[in-house]
Amino acid sequence: MRNAGEAEALWAHHHADLRSPAQIASQWEGAAEVDAALLRGKARGEFWEVLDRLDITLIVSREYEHLLMGLSVHEGRPHVTFTRLPHPSGVAVDQSRGVVHVASTRNPNQIFDFEPVAETGLGASPGEPLLDRPLMPLRSRMLPGSLYLHDLAIVGGKLHANAVGQNAVVRVGDDGRFERVWWPRAIESGGEADFAVNHLQLNSIAAGDTVRKSYYSASVAAPGRWRPGQLSFAVDKRGVIFSGATREPMATGLTRPHSARLNGGDLWVANSGYGEVGRIDGGRFEAVARLPGWTRGLCFVGDVAAVATSRVIPRFRRYAPGLDVDRSVCGIHLLDTSSGKTLGSLRWRLGNQVFAVEAAPRAMSLGLPFSVGSARRSAALKALFSGFRPPP
């Protein structure tokens, strides 16, 4: 039985616990702790100048570091922001609704909805304008961990996700309910589809107007003896792109493909195991650029592609047969889509794994609530979280 002093200490601990807005917003006790070294990046070329010219904010998920970052330019200076989430993966920017969706793939899975807030004020007091319009987490939905959510995409105005753990694509409602809407024909046998276990690593969505007009990347075309994540799972040149219309492969010869995207009628994909990004032409992959790392995370703004690279997890070296694993870097690279030339890059020396990079108009938001360099001090953060006003 505890004595009075022990009880008082325990109660004092409870009183002080869970006081950080970062913990409450992410529903995670460890969210208040971030190593500032993880946020320090080194720019090369015209990285910030290109972002400024494009008038965008890049939203970047660094999954193994539990970091969601915003990269933008404000008044001619780099503006780097962040928040912590448990293992963030897919990101989808719904410009029509002003929402940024982020998948969090711990068990259970979650999808966070971030929206820009333009003012803060308490009670009936006039609101103070927030010139950076930070993206605030206004909602989250809990989903079964068996979905193993990866990529997110807006298809036909609705949020969709890769349920990698079920070899399927699901449509996710605002209420958190989900429905399987697409899967490859290869997982069917005797008229039944196998949703029980991950066979294919069906991990990205090139979003078209409808599910049938979209495309989906996977590490293999059909179930085999070994499954994704197992070291004996063979990957070299076995990756495919599935057609939404036929549910069959329409492109082959890839190695651990990720981040399939449609751009101006062209189908692009990251050929991760070779550090490449390029187009699908006649059912085959044509590399446009080769980069120093595991390519994953891809978006387009005009004639510029933002491509992410990651280090390779040592135990999965076999999954990257075309890379110098020890020289792989974690960063974002801005490419000219015609020539493949790197216009600029941002590298994180202590960075690990990037999953997604997506662009939002700078007029929508300059990033996330927490700023590198303490641009928003503790008192201002308290005021922001105490009195932010959601958009009408």
C-alpha cells in the first residue's frame, strides 16, 4: 500500500502529464519529443527558389521518424514546419474541400484530416489573423490495423486508400467506415477473393476520374510462395502496374514500384529498387531520372516533379538490387519532367524513410503548426491550440 507521500507524487505526475498540444493533437504521448537534428536539411541547387516560383507548400511524410513536414517559402526565406504522427504514410490533398488527409499506419490505423485555420481568438473576442494558415488536425478516423493503409488518393471526389494488408483498394467515408471497391483478379480463386493476408504489396494509386480509370502498383503480379516483408520474397523485375479497368497487369518489369501517378495523360511511377522515376510507355518502364536512394513519394506541379528518396533499411538490401545501398540519401528532389534534370534538392543527413510528398497551394497553407527555429513560440502555440477557429 502506498504511503501519503507516494500518492502525492503519483497524483502530481498525473496532473503534469499530457499537457503538450502536440501530444493531444496526435493522440500520442511521445509526440512532444522531437530531435531537432532530424529536421535539419541541406539544400542544393535552386530547391527553395523553385518552390517559391511554383507557389506551393510540399507536405512530406517521414514514416519511420513519425514526422509530417511542411516545406515552403515565406517572405523569401525557407519555411520548415512539422508535427509528429505515429508512422505517417500516404498523403492526399483535396484542394476542392481544403483538406489534407494523412494515413497513420500503426495498429489501429488512423486517417487524420488537416485543415488550414486563418484566425485564432477566445470566446467572442475578435480573431487574430494567422498569416501562415497552419494545417491543424481537426479529425481522425480509426480503422482496423489489418488494412495496413499505404497510399491515399482522391478518386471521383472521394477518399480512397490502398489496403495493402487485404490486397485491395478501399473507399473511406467521413464516418470512418470503409468499403472495398477494387482488387486484382489475381487474388481470386473459385470466385472468392483472398483478403486475408498481404500477397502483392499493392501500395499506390494513380488516381483517375474513377476507380476503373485509375492504376495501381504492386511488387508482384500474383500470390506466390513467399510474401512481402519476408527476406526470400523475390522482387527484381517482378513489379507491375495493374489496370483499374481490366484488373490485370498493364505494365511489367518493375522492381518494388511505388507512387504511381497520372500527369498530363502520362502514367509515372517510382521504380524504387533501382532509384528511378519515369513513365510507362507501351507497357514498359522508361526511366526519366535516376536518384541516390530508394525512390518513393512523387507529385507534379506544372513541368516540375517532386521526388523523394530514402535510405534502404539494411535487412532489406535484397529489395534494392539497383542501388548503392550505403550511399542512399533521404531527401526531396525537384526534377524537370522533360529532361530529368535535378533543379534542386533538400537532403536530411539523419533522415530515414520518406513515404509521400504532395503539393498544396501556398495560398491554402504555409505548413503545419510547429516551426523549425521556434518561429511560433510556446505562448503563441498555446494561443493557437486554445483558440483556433476551424474554417467555415
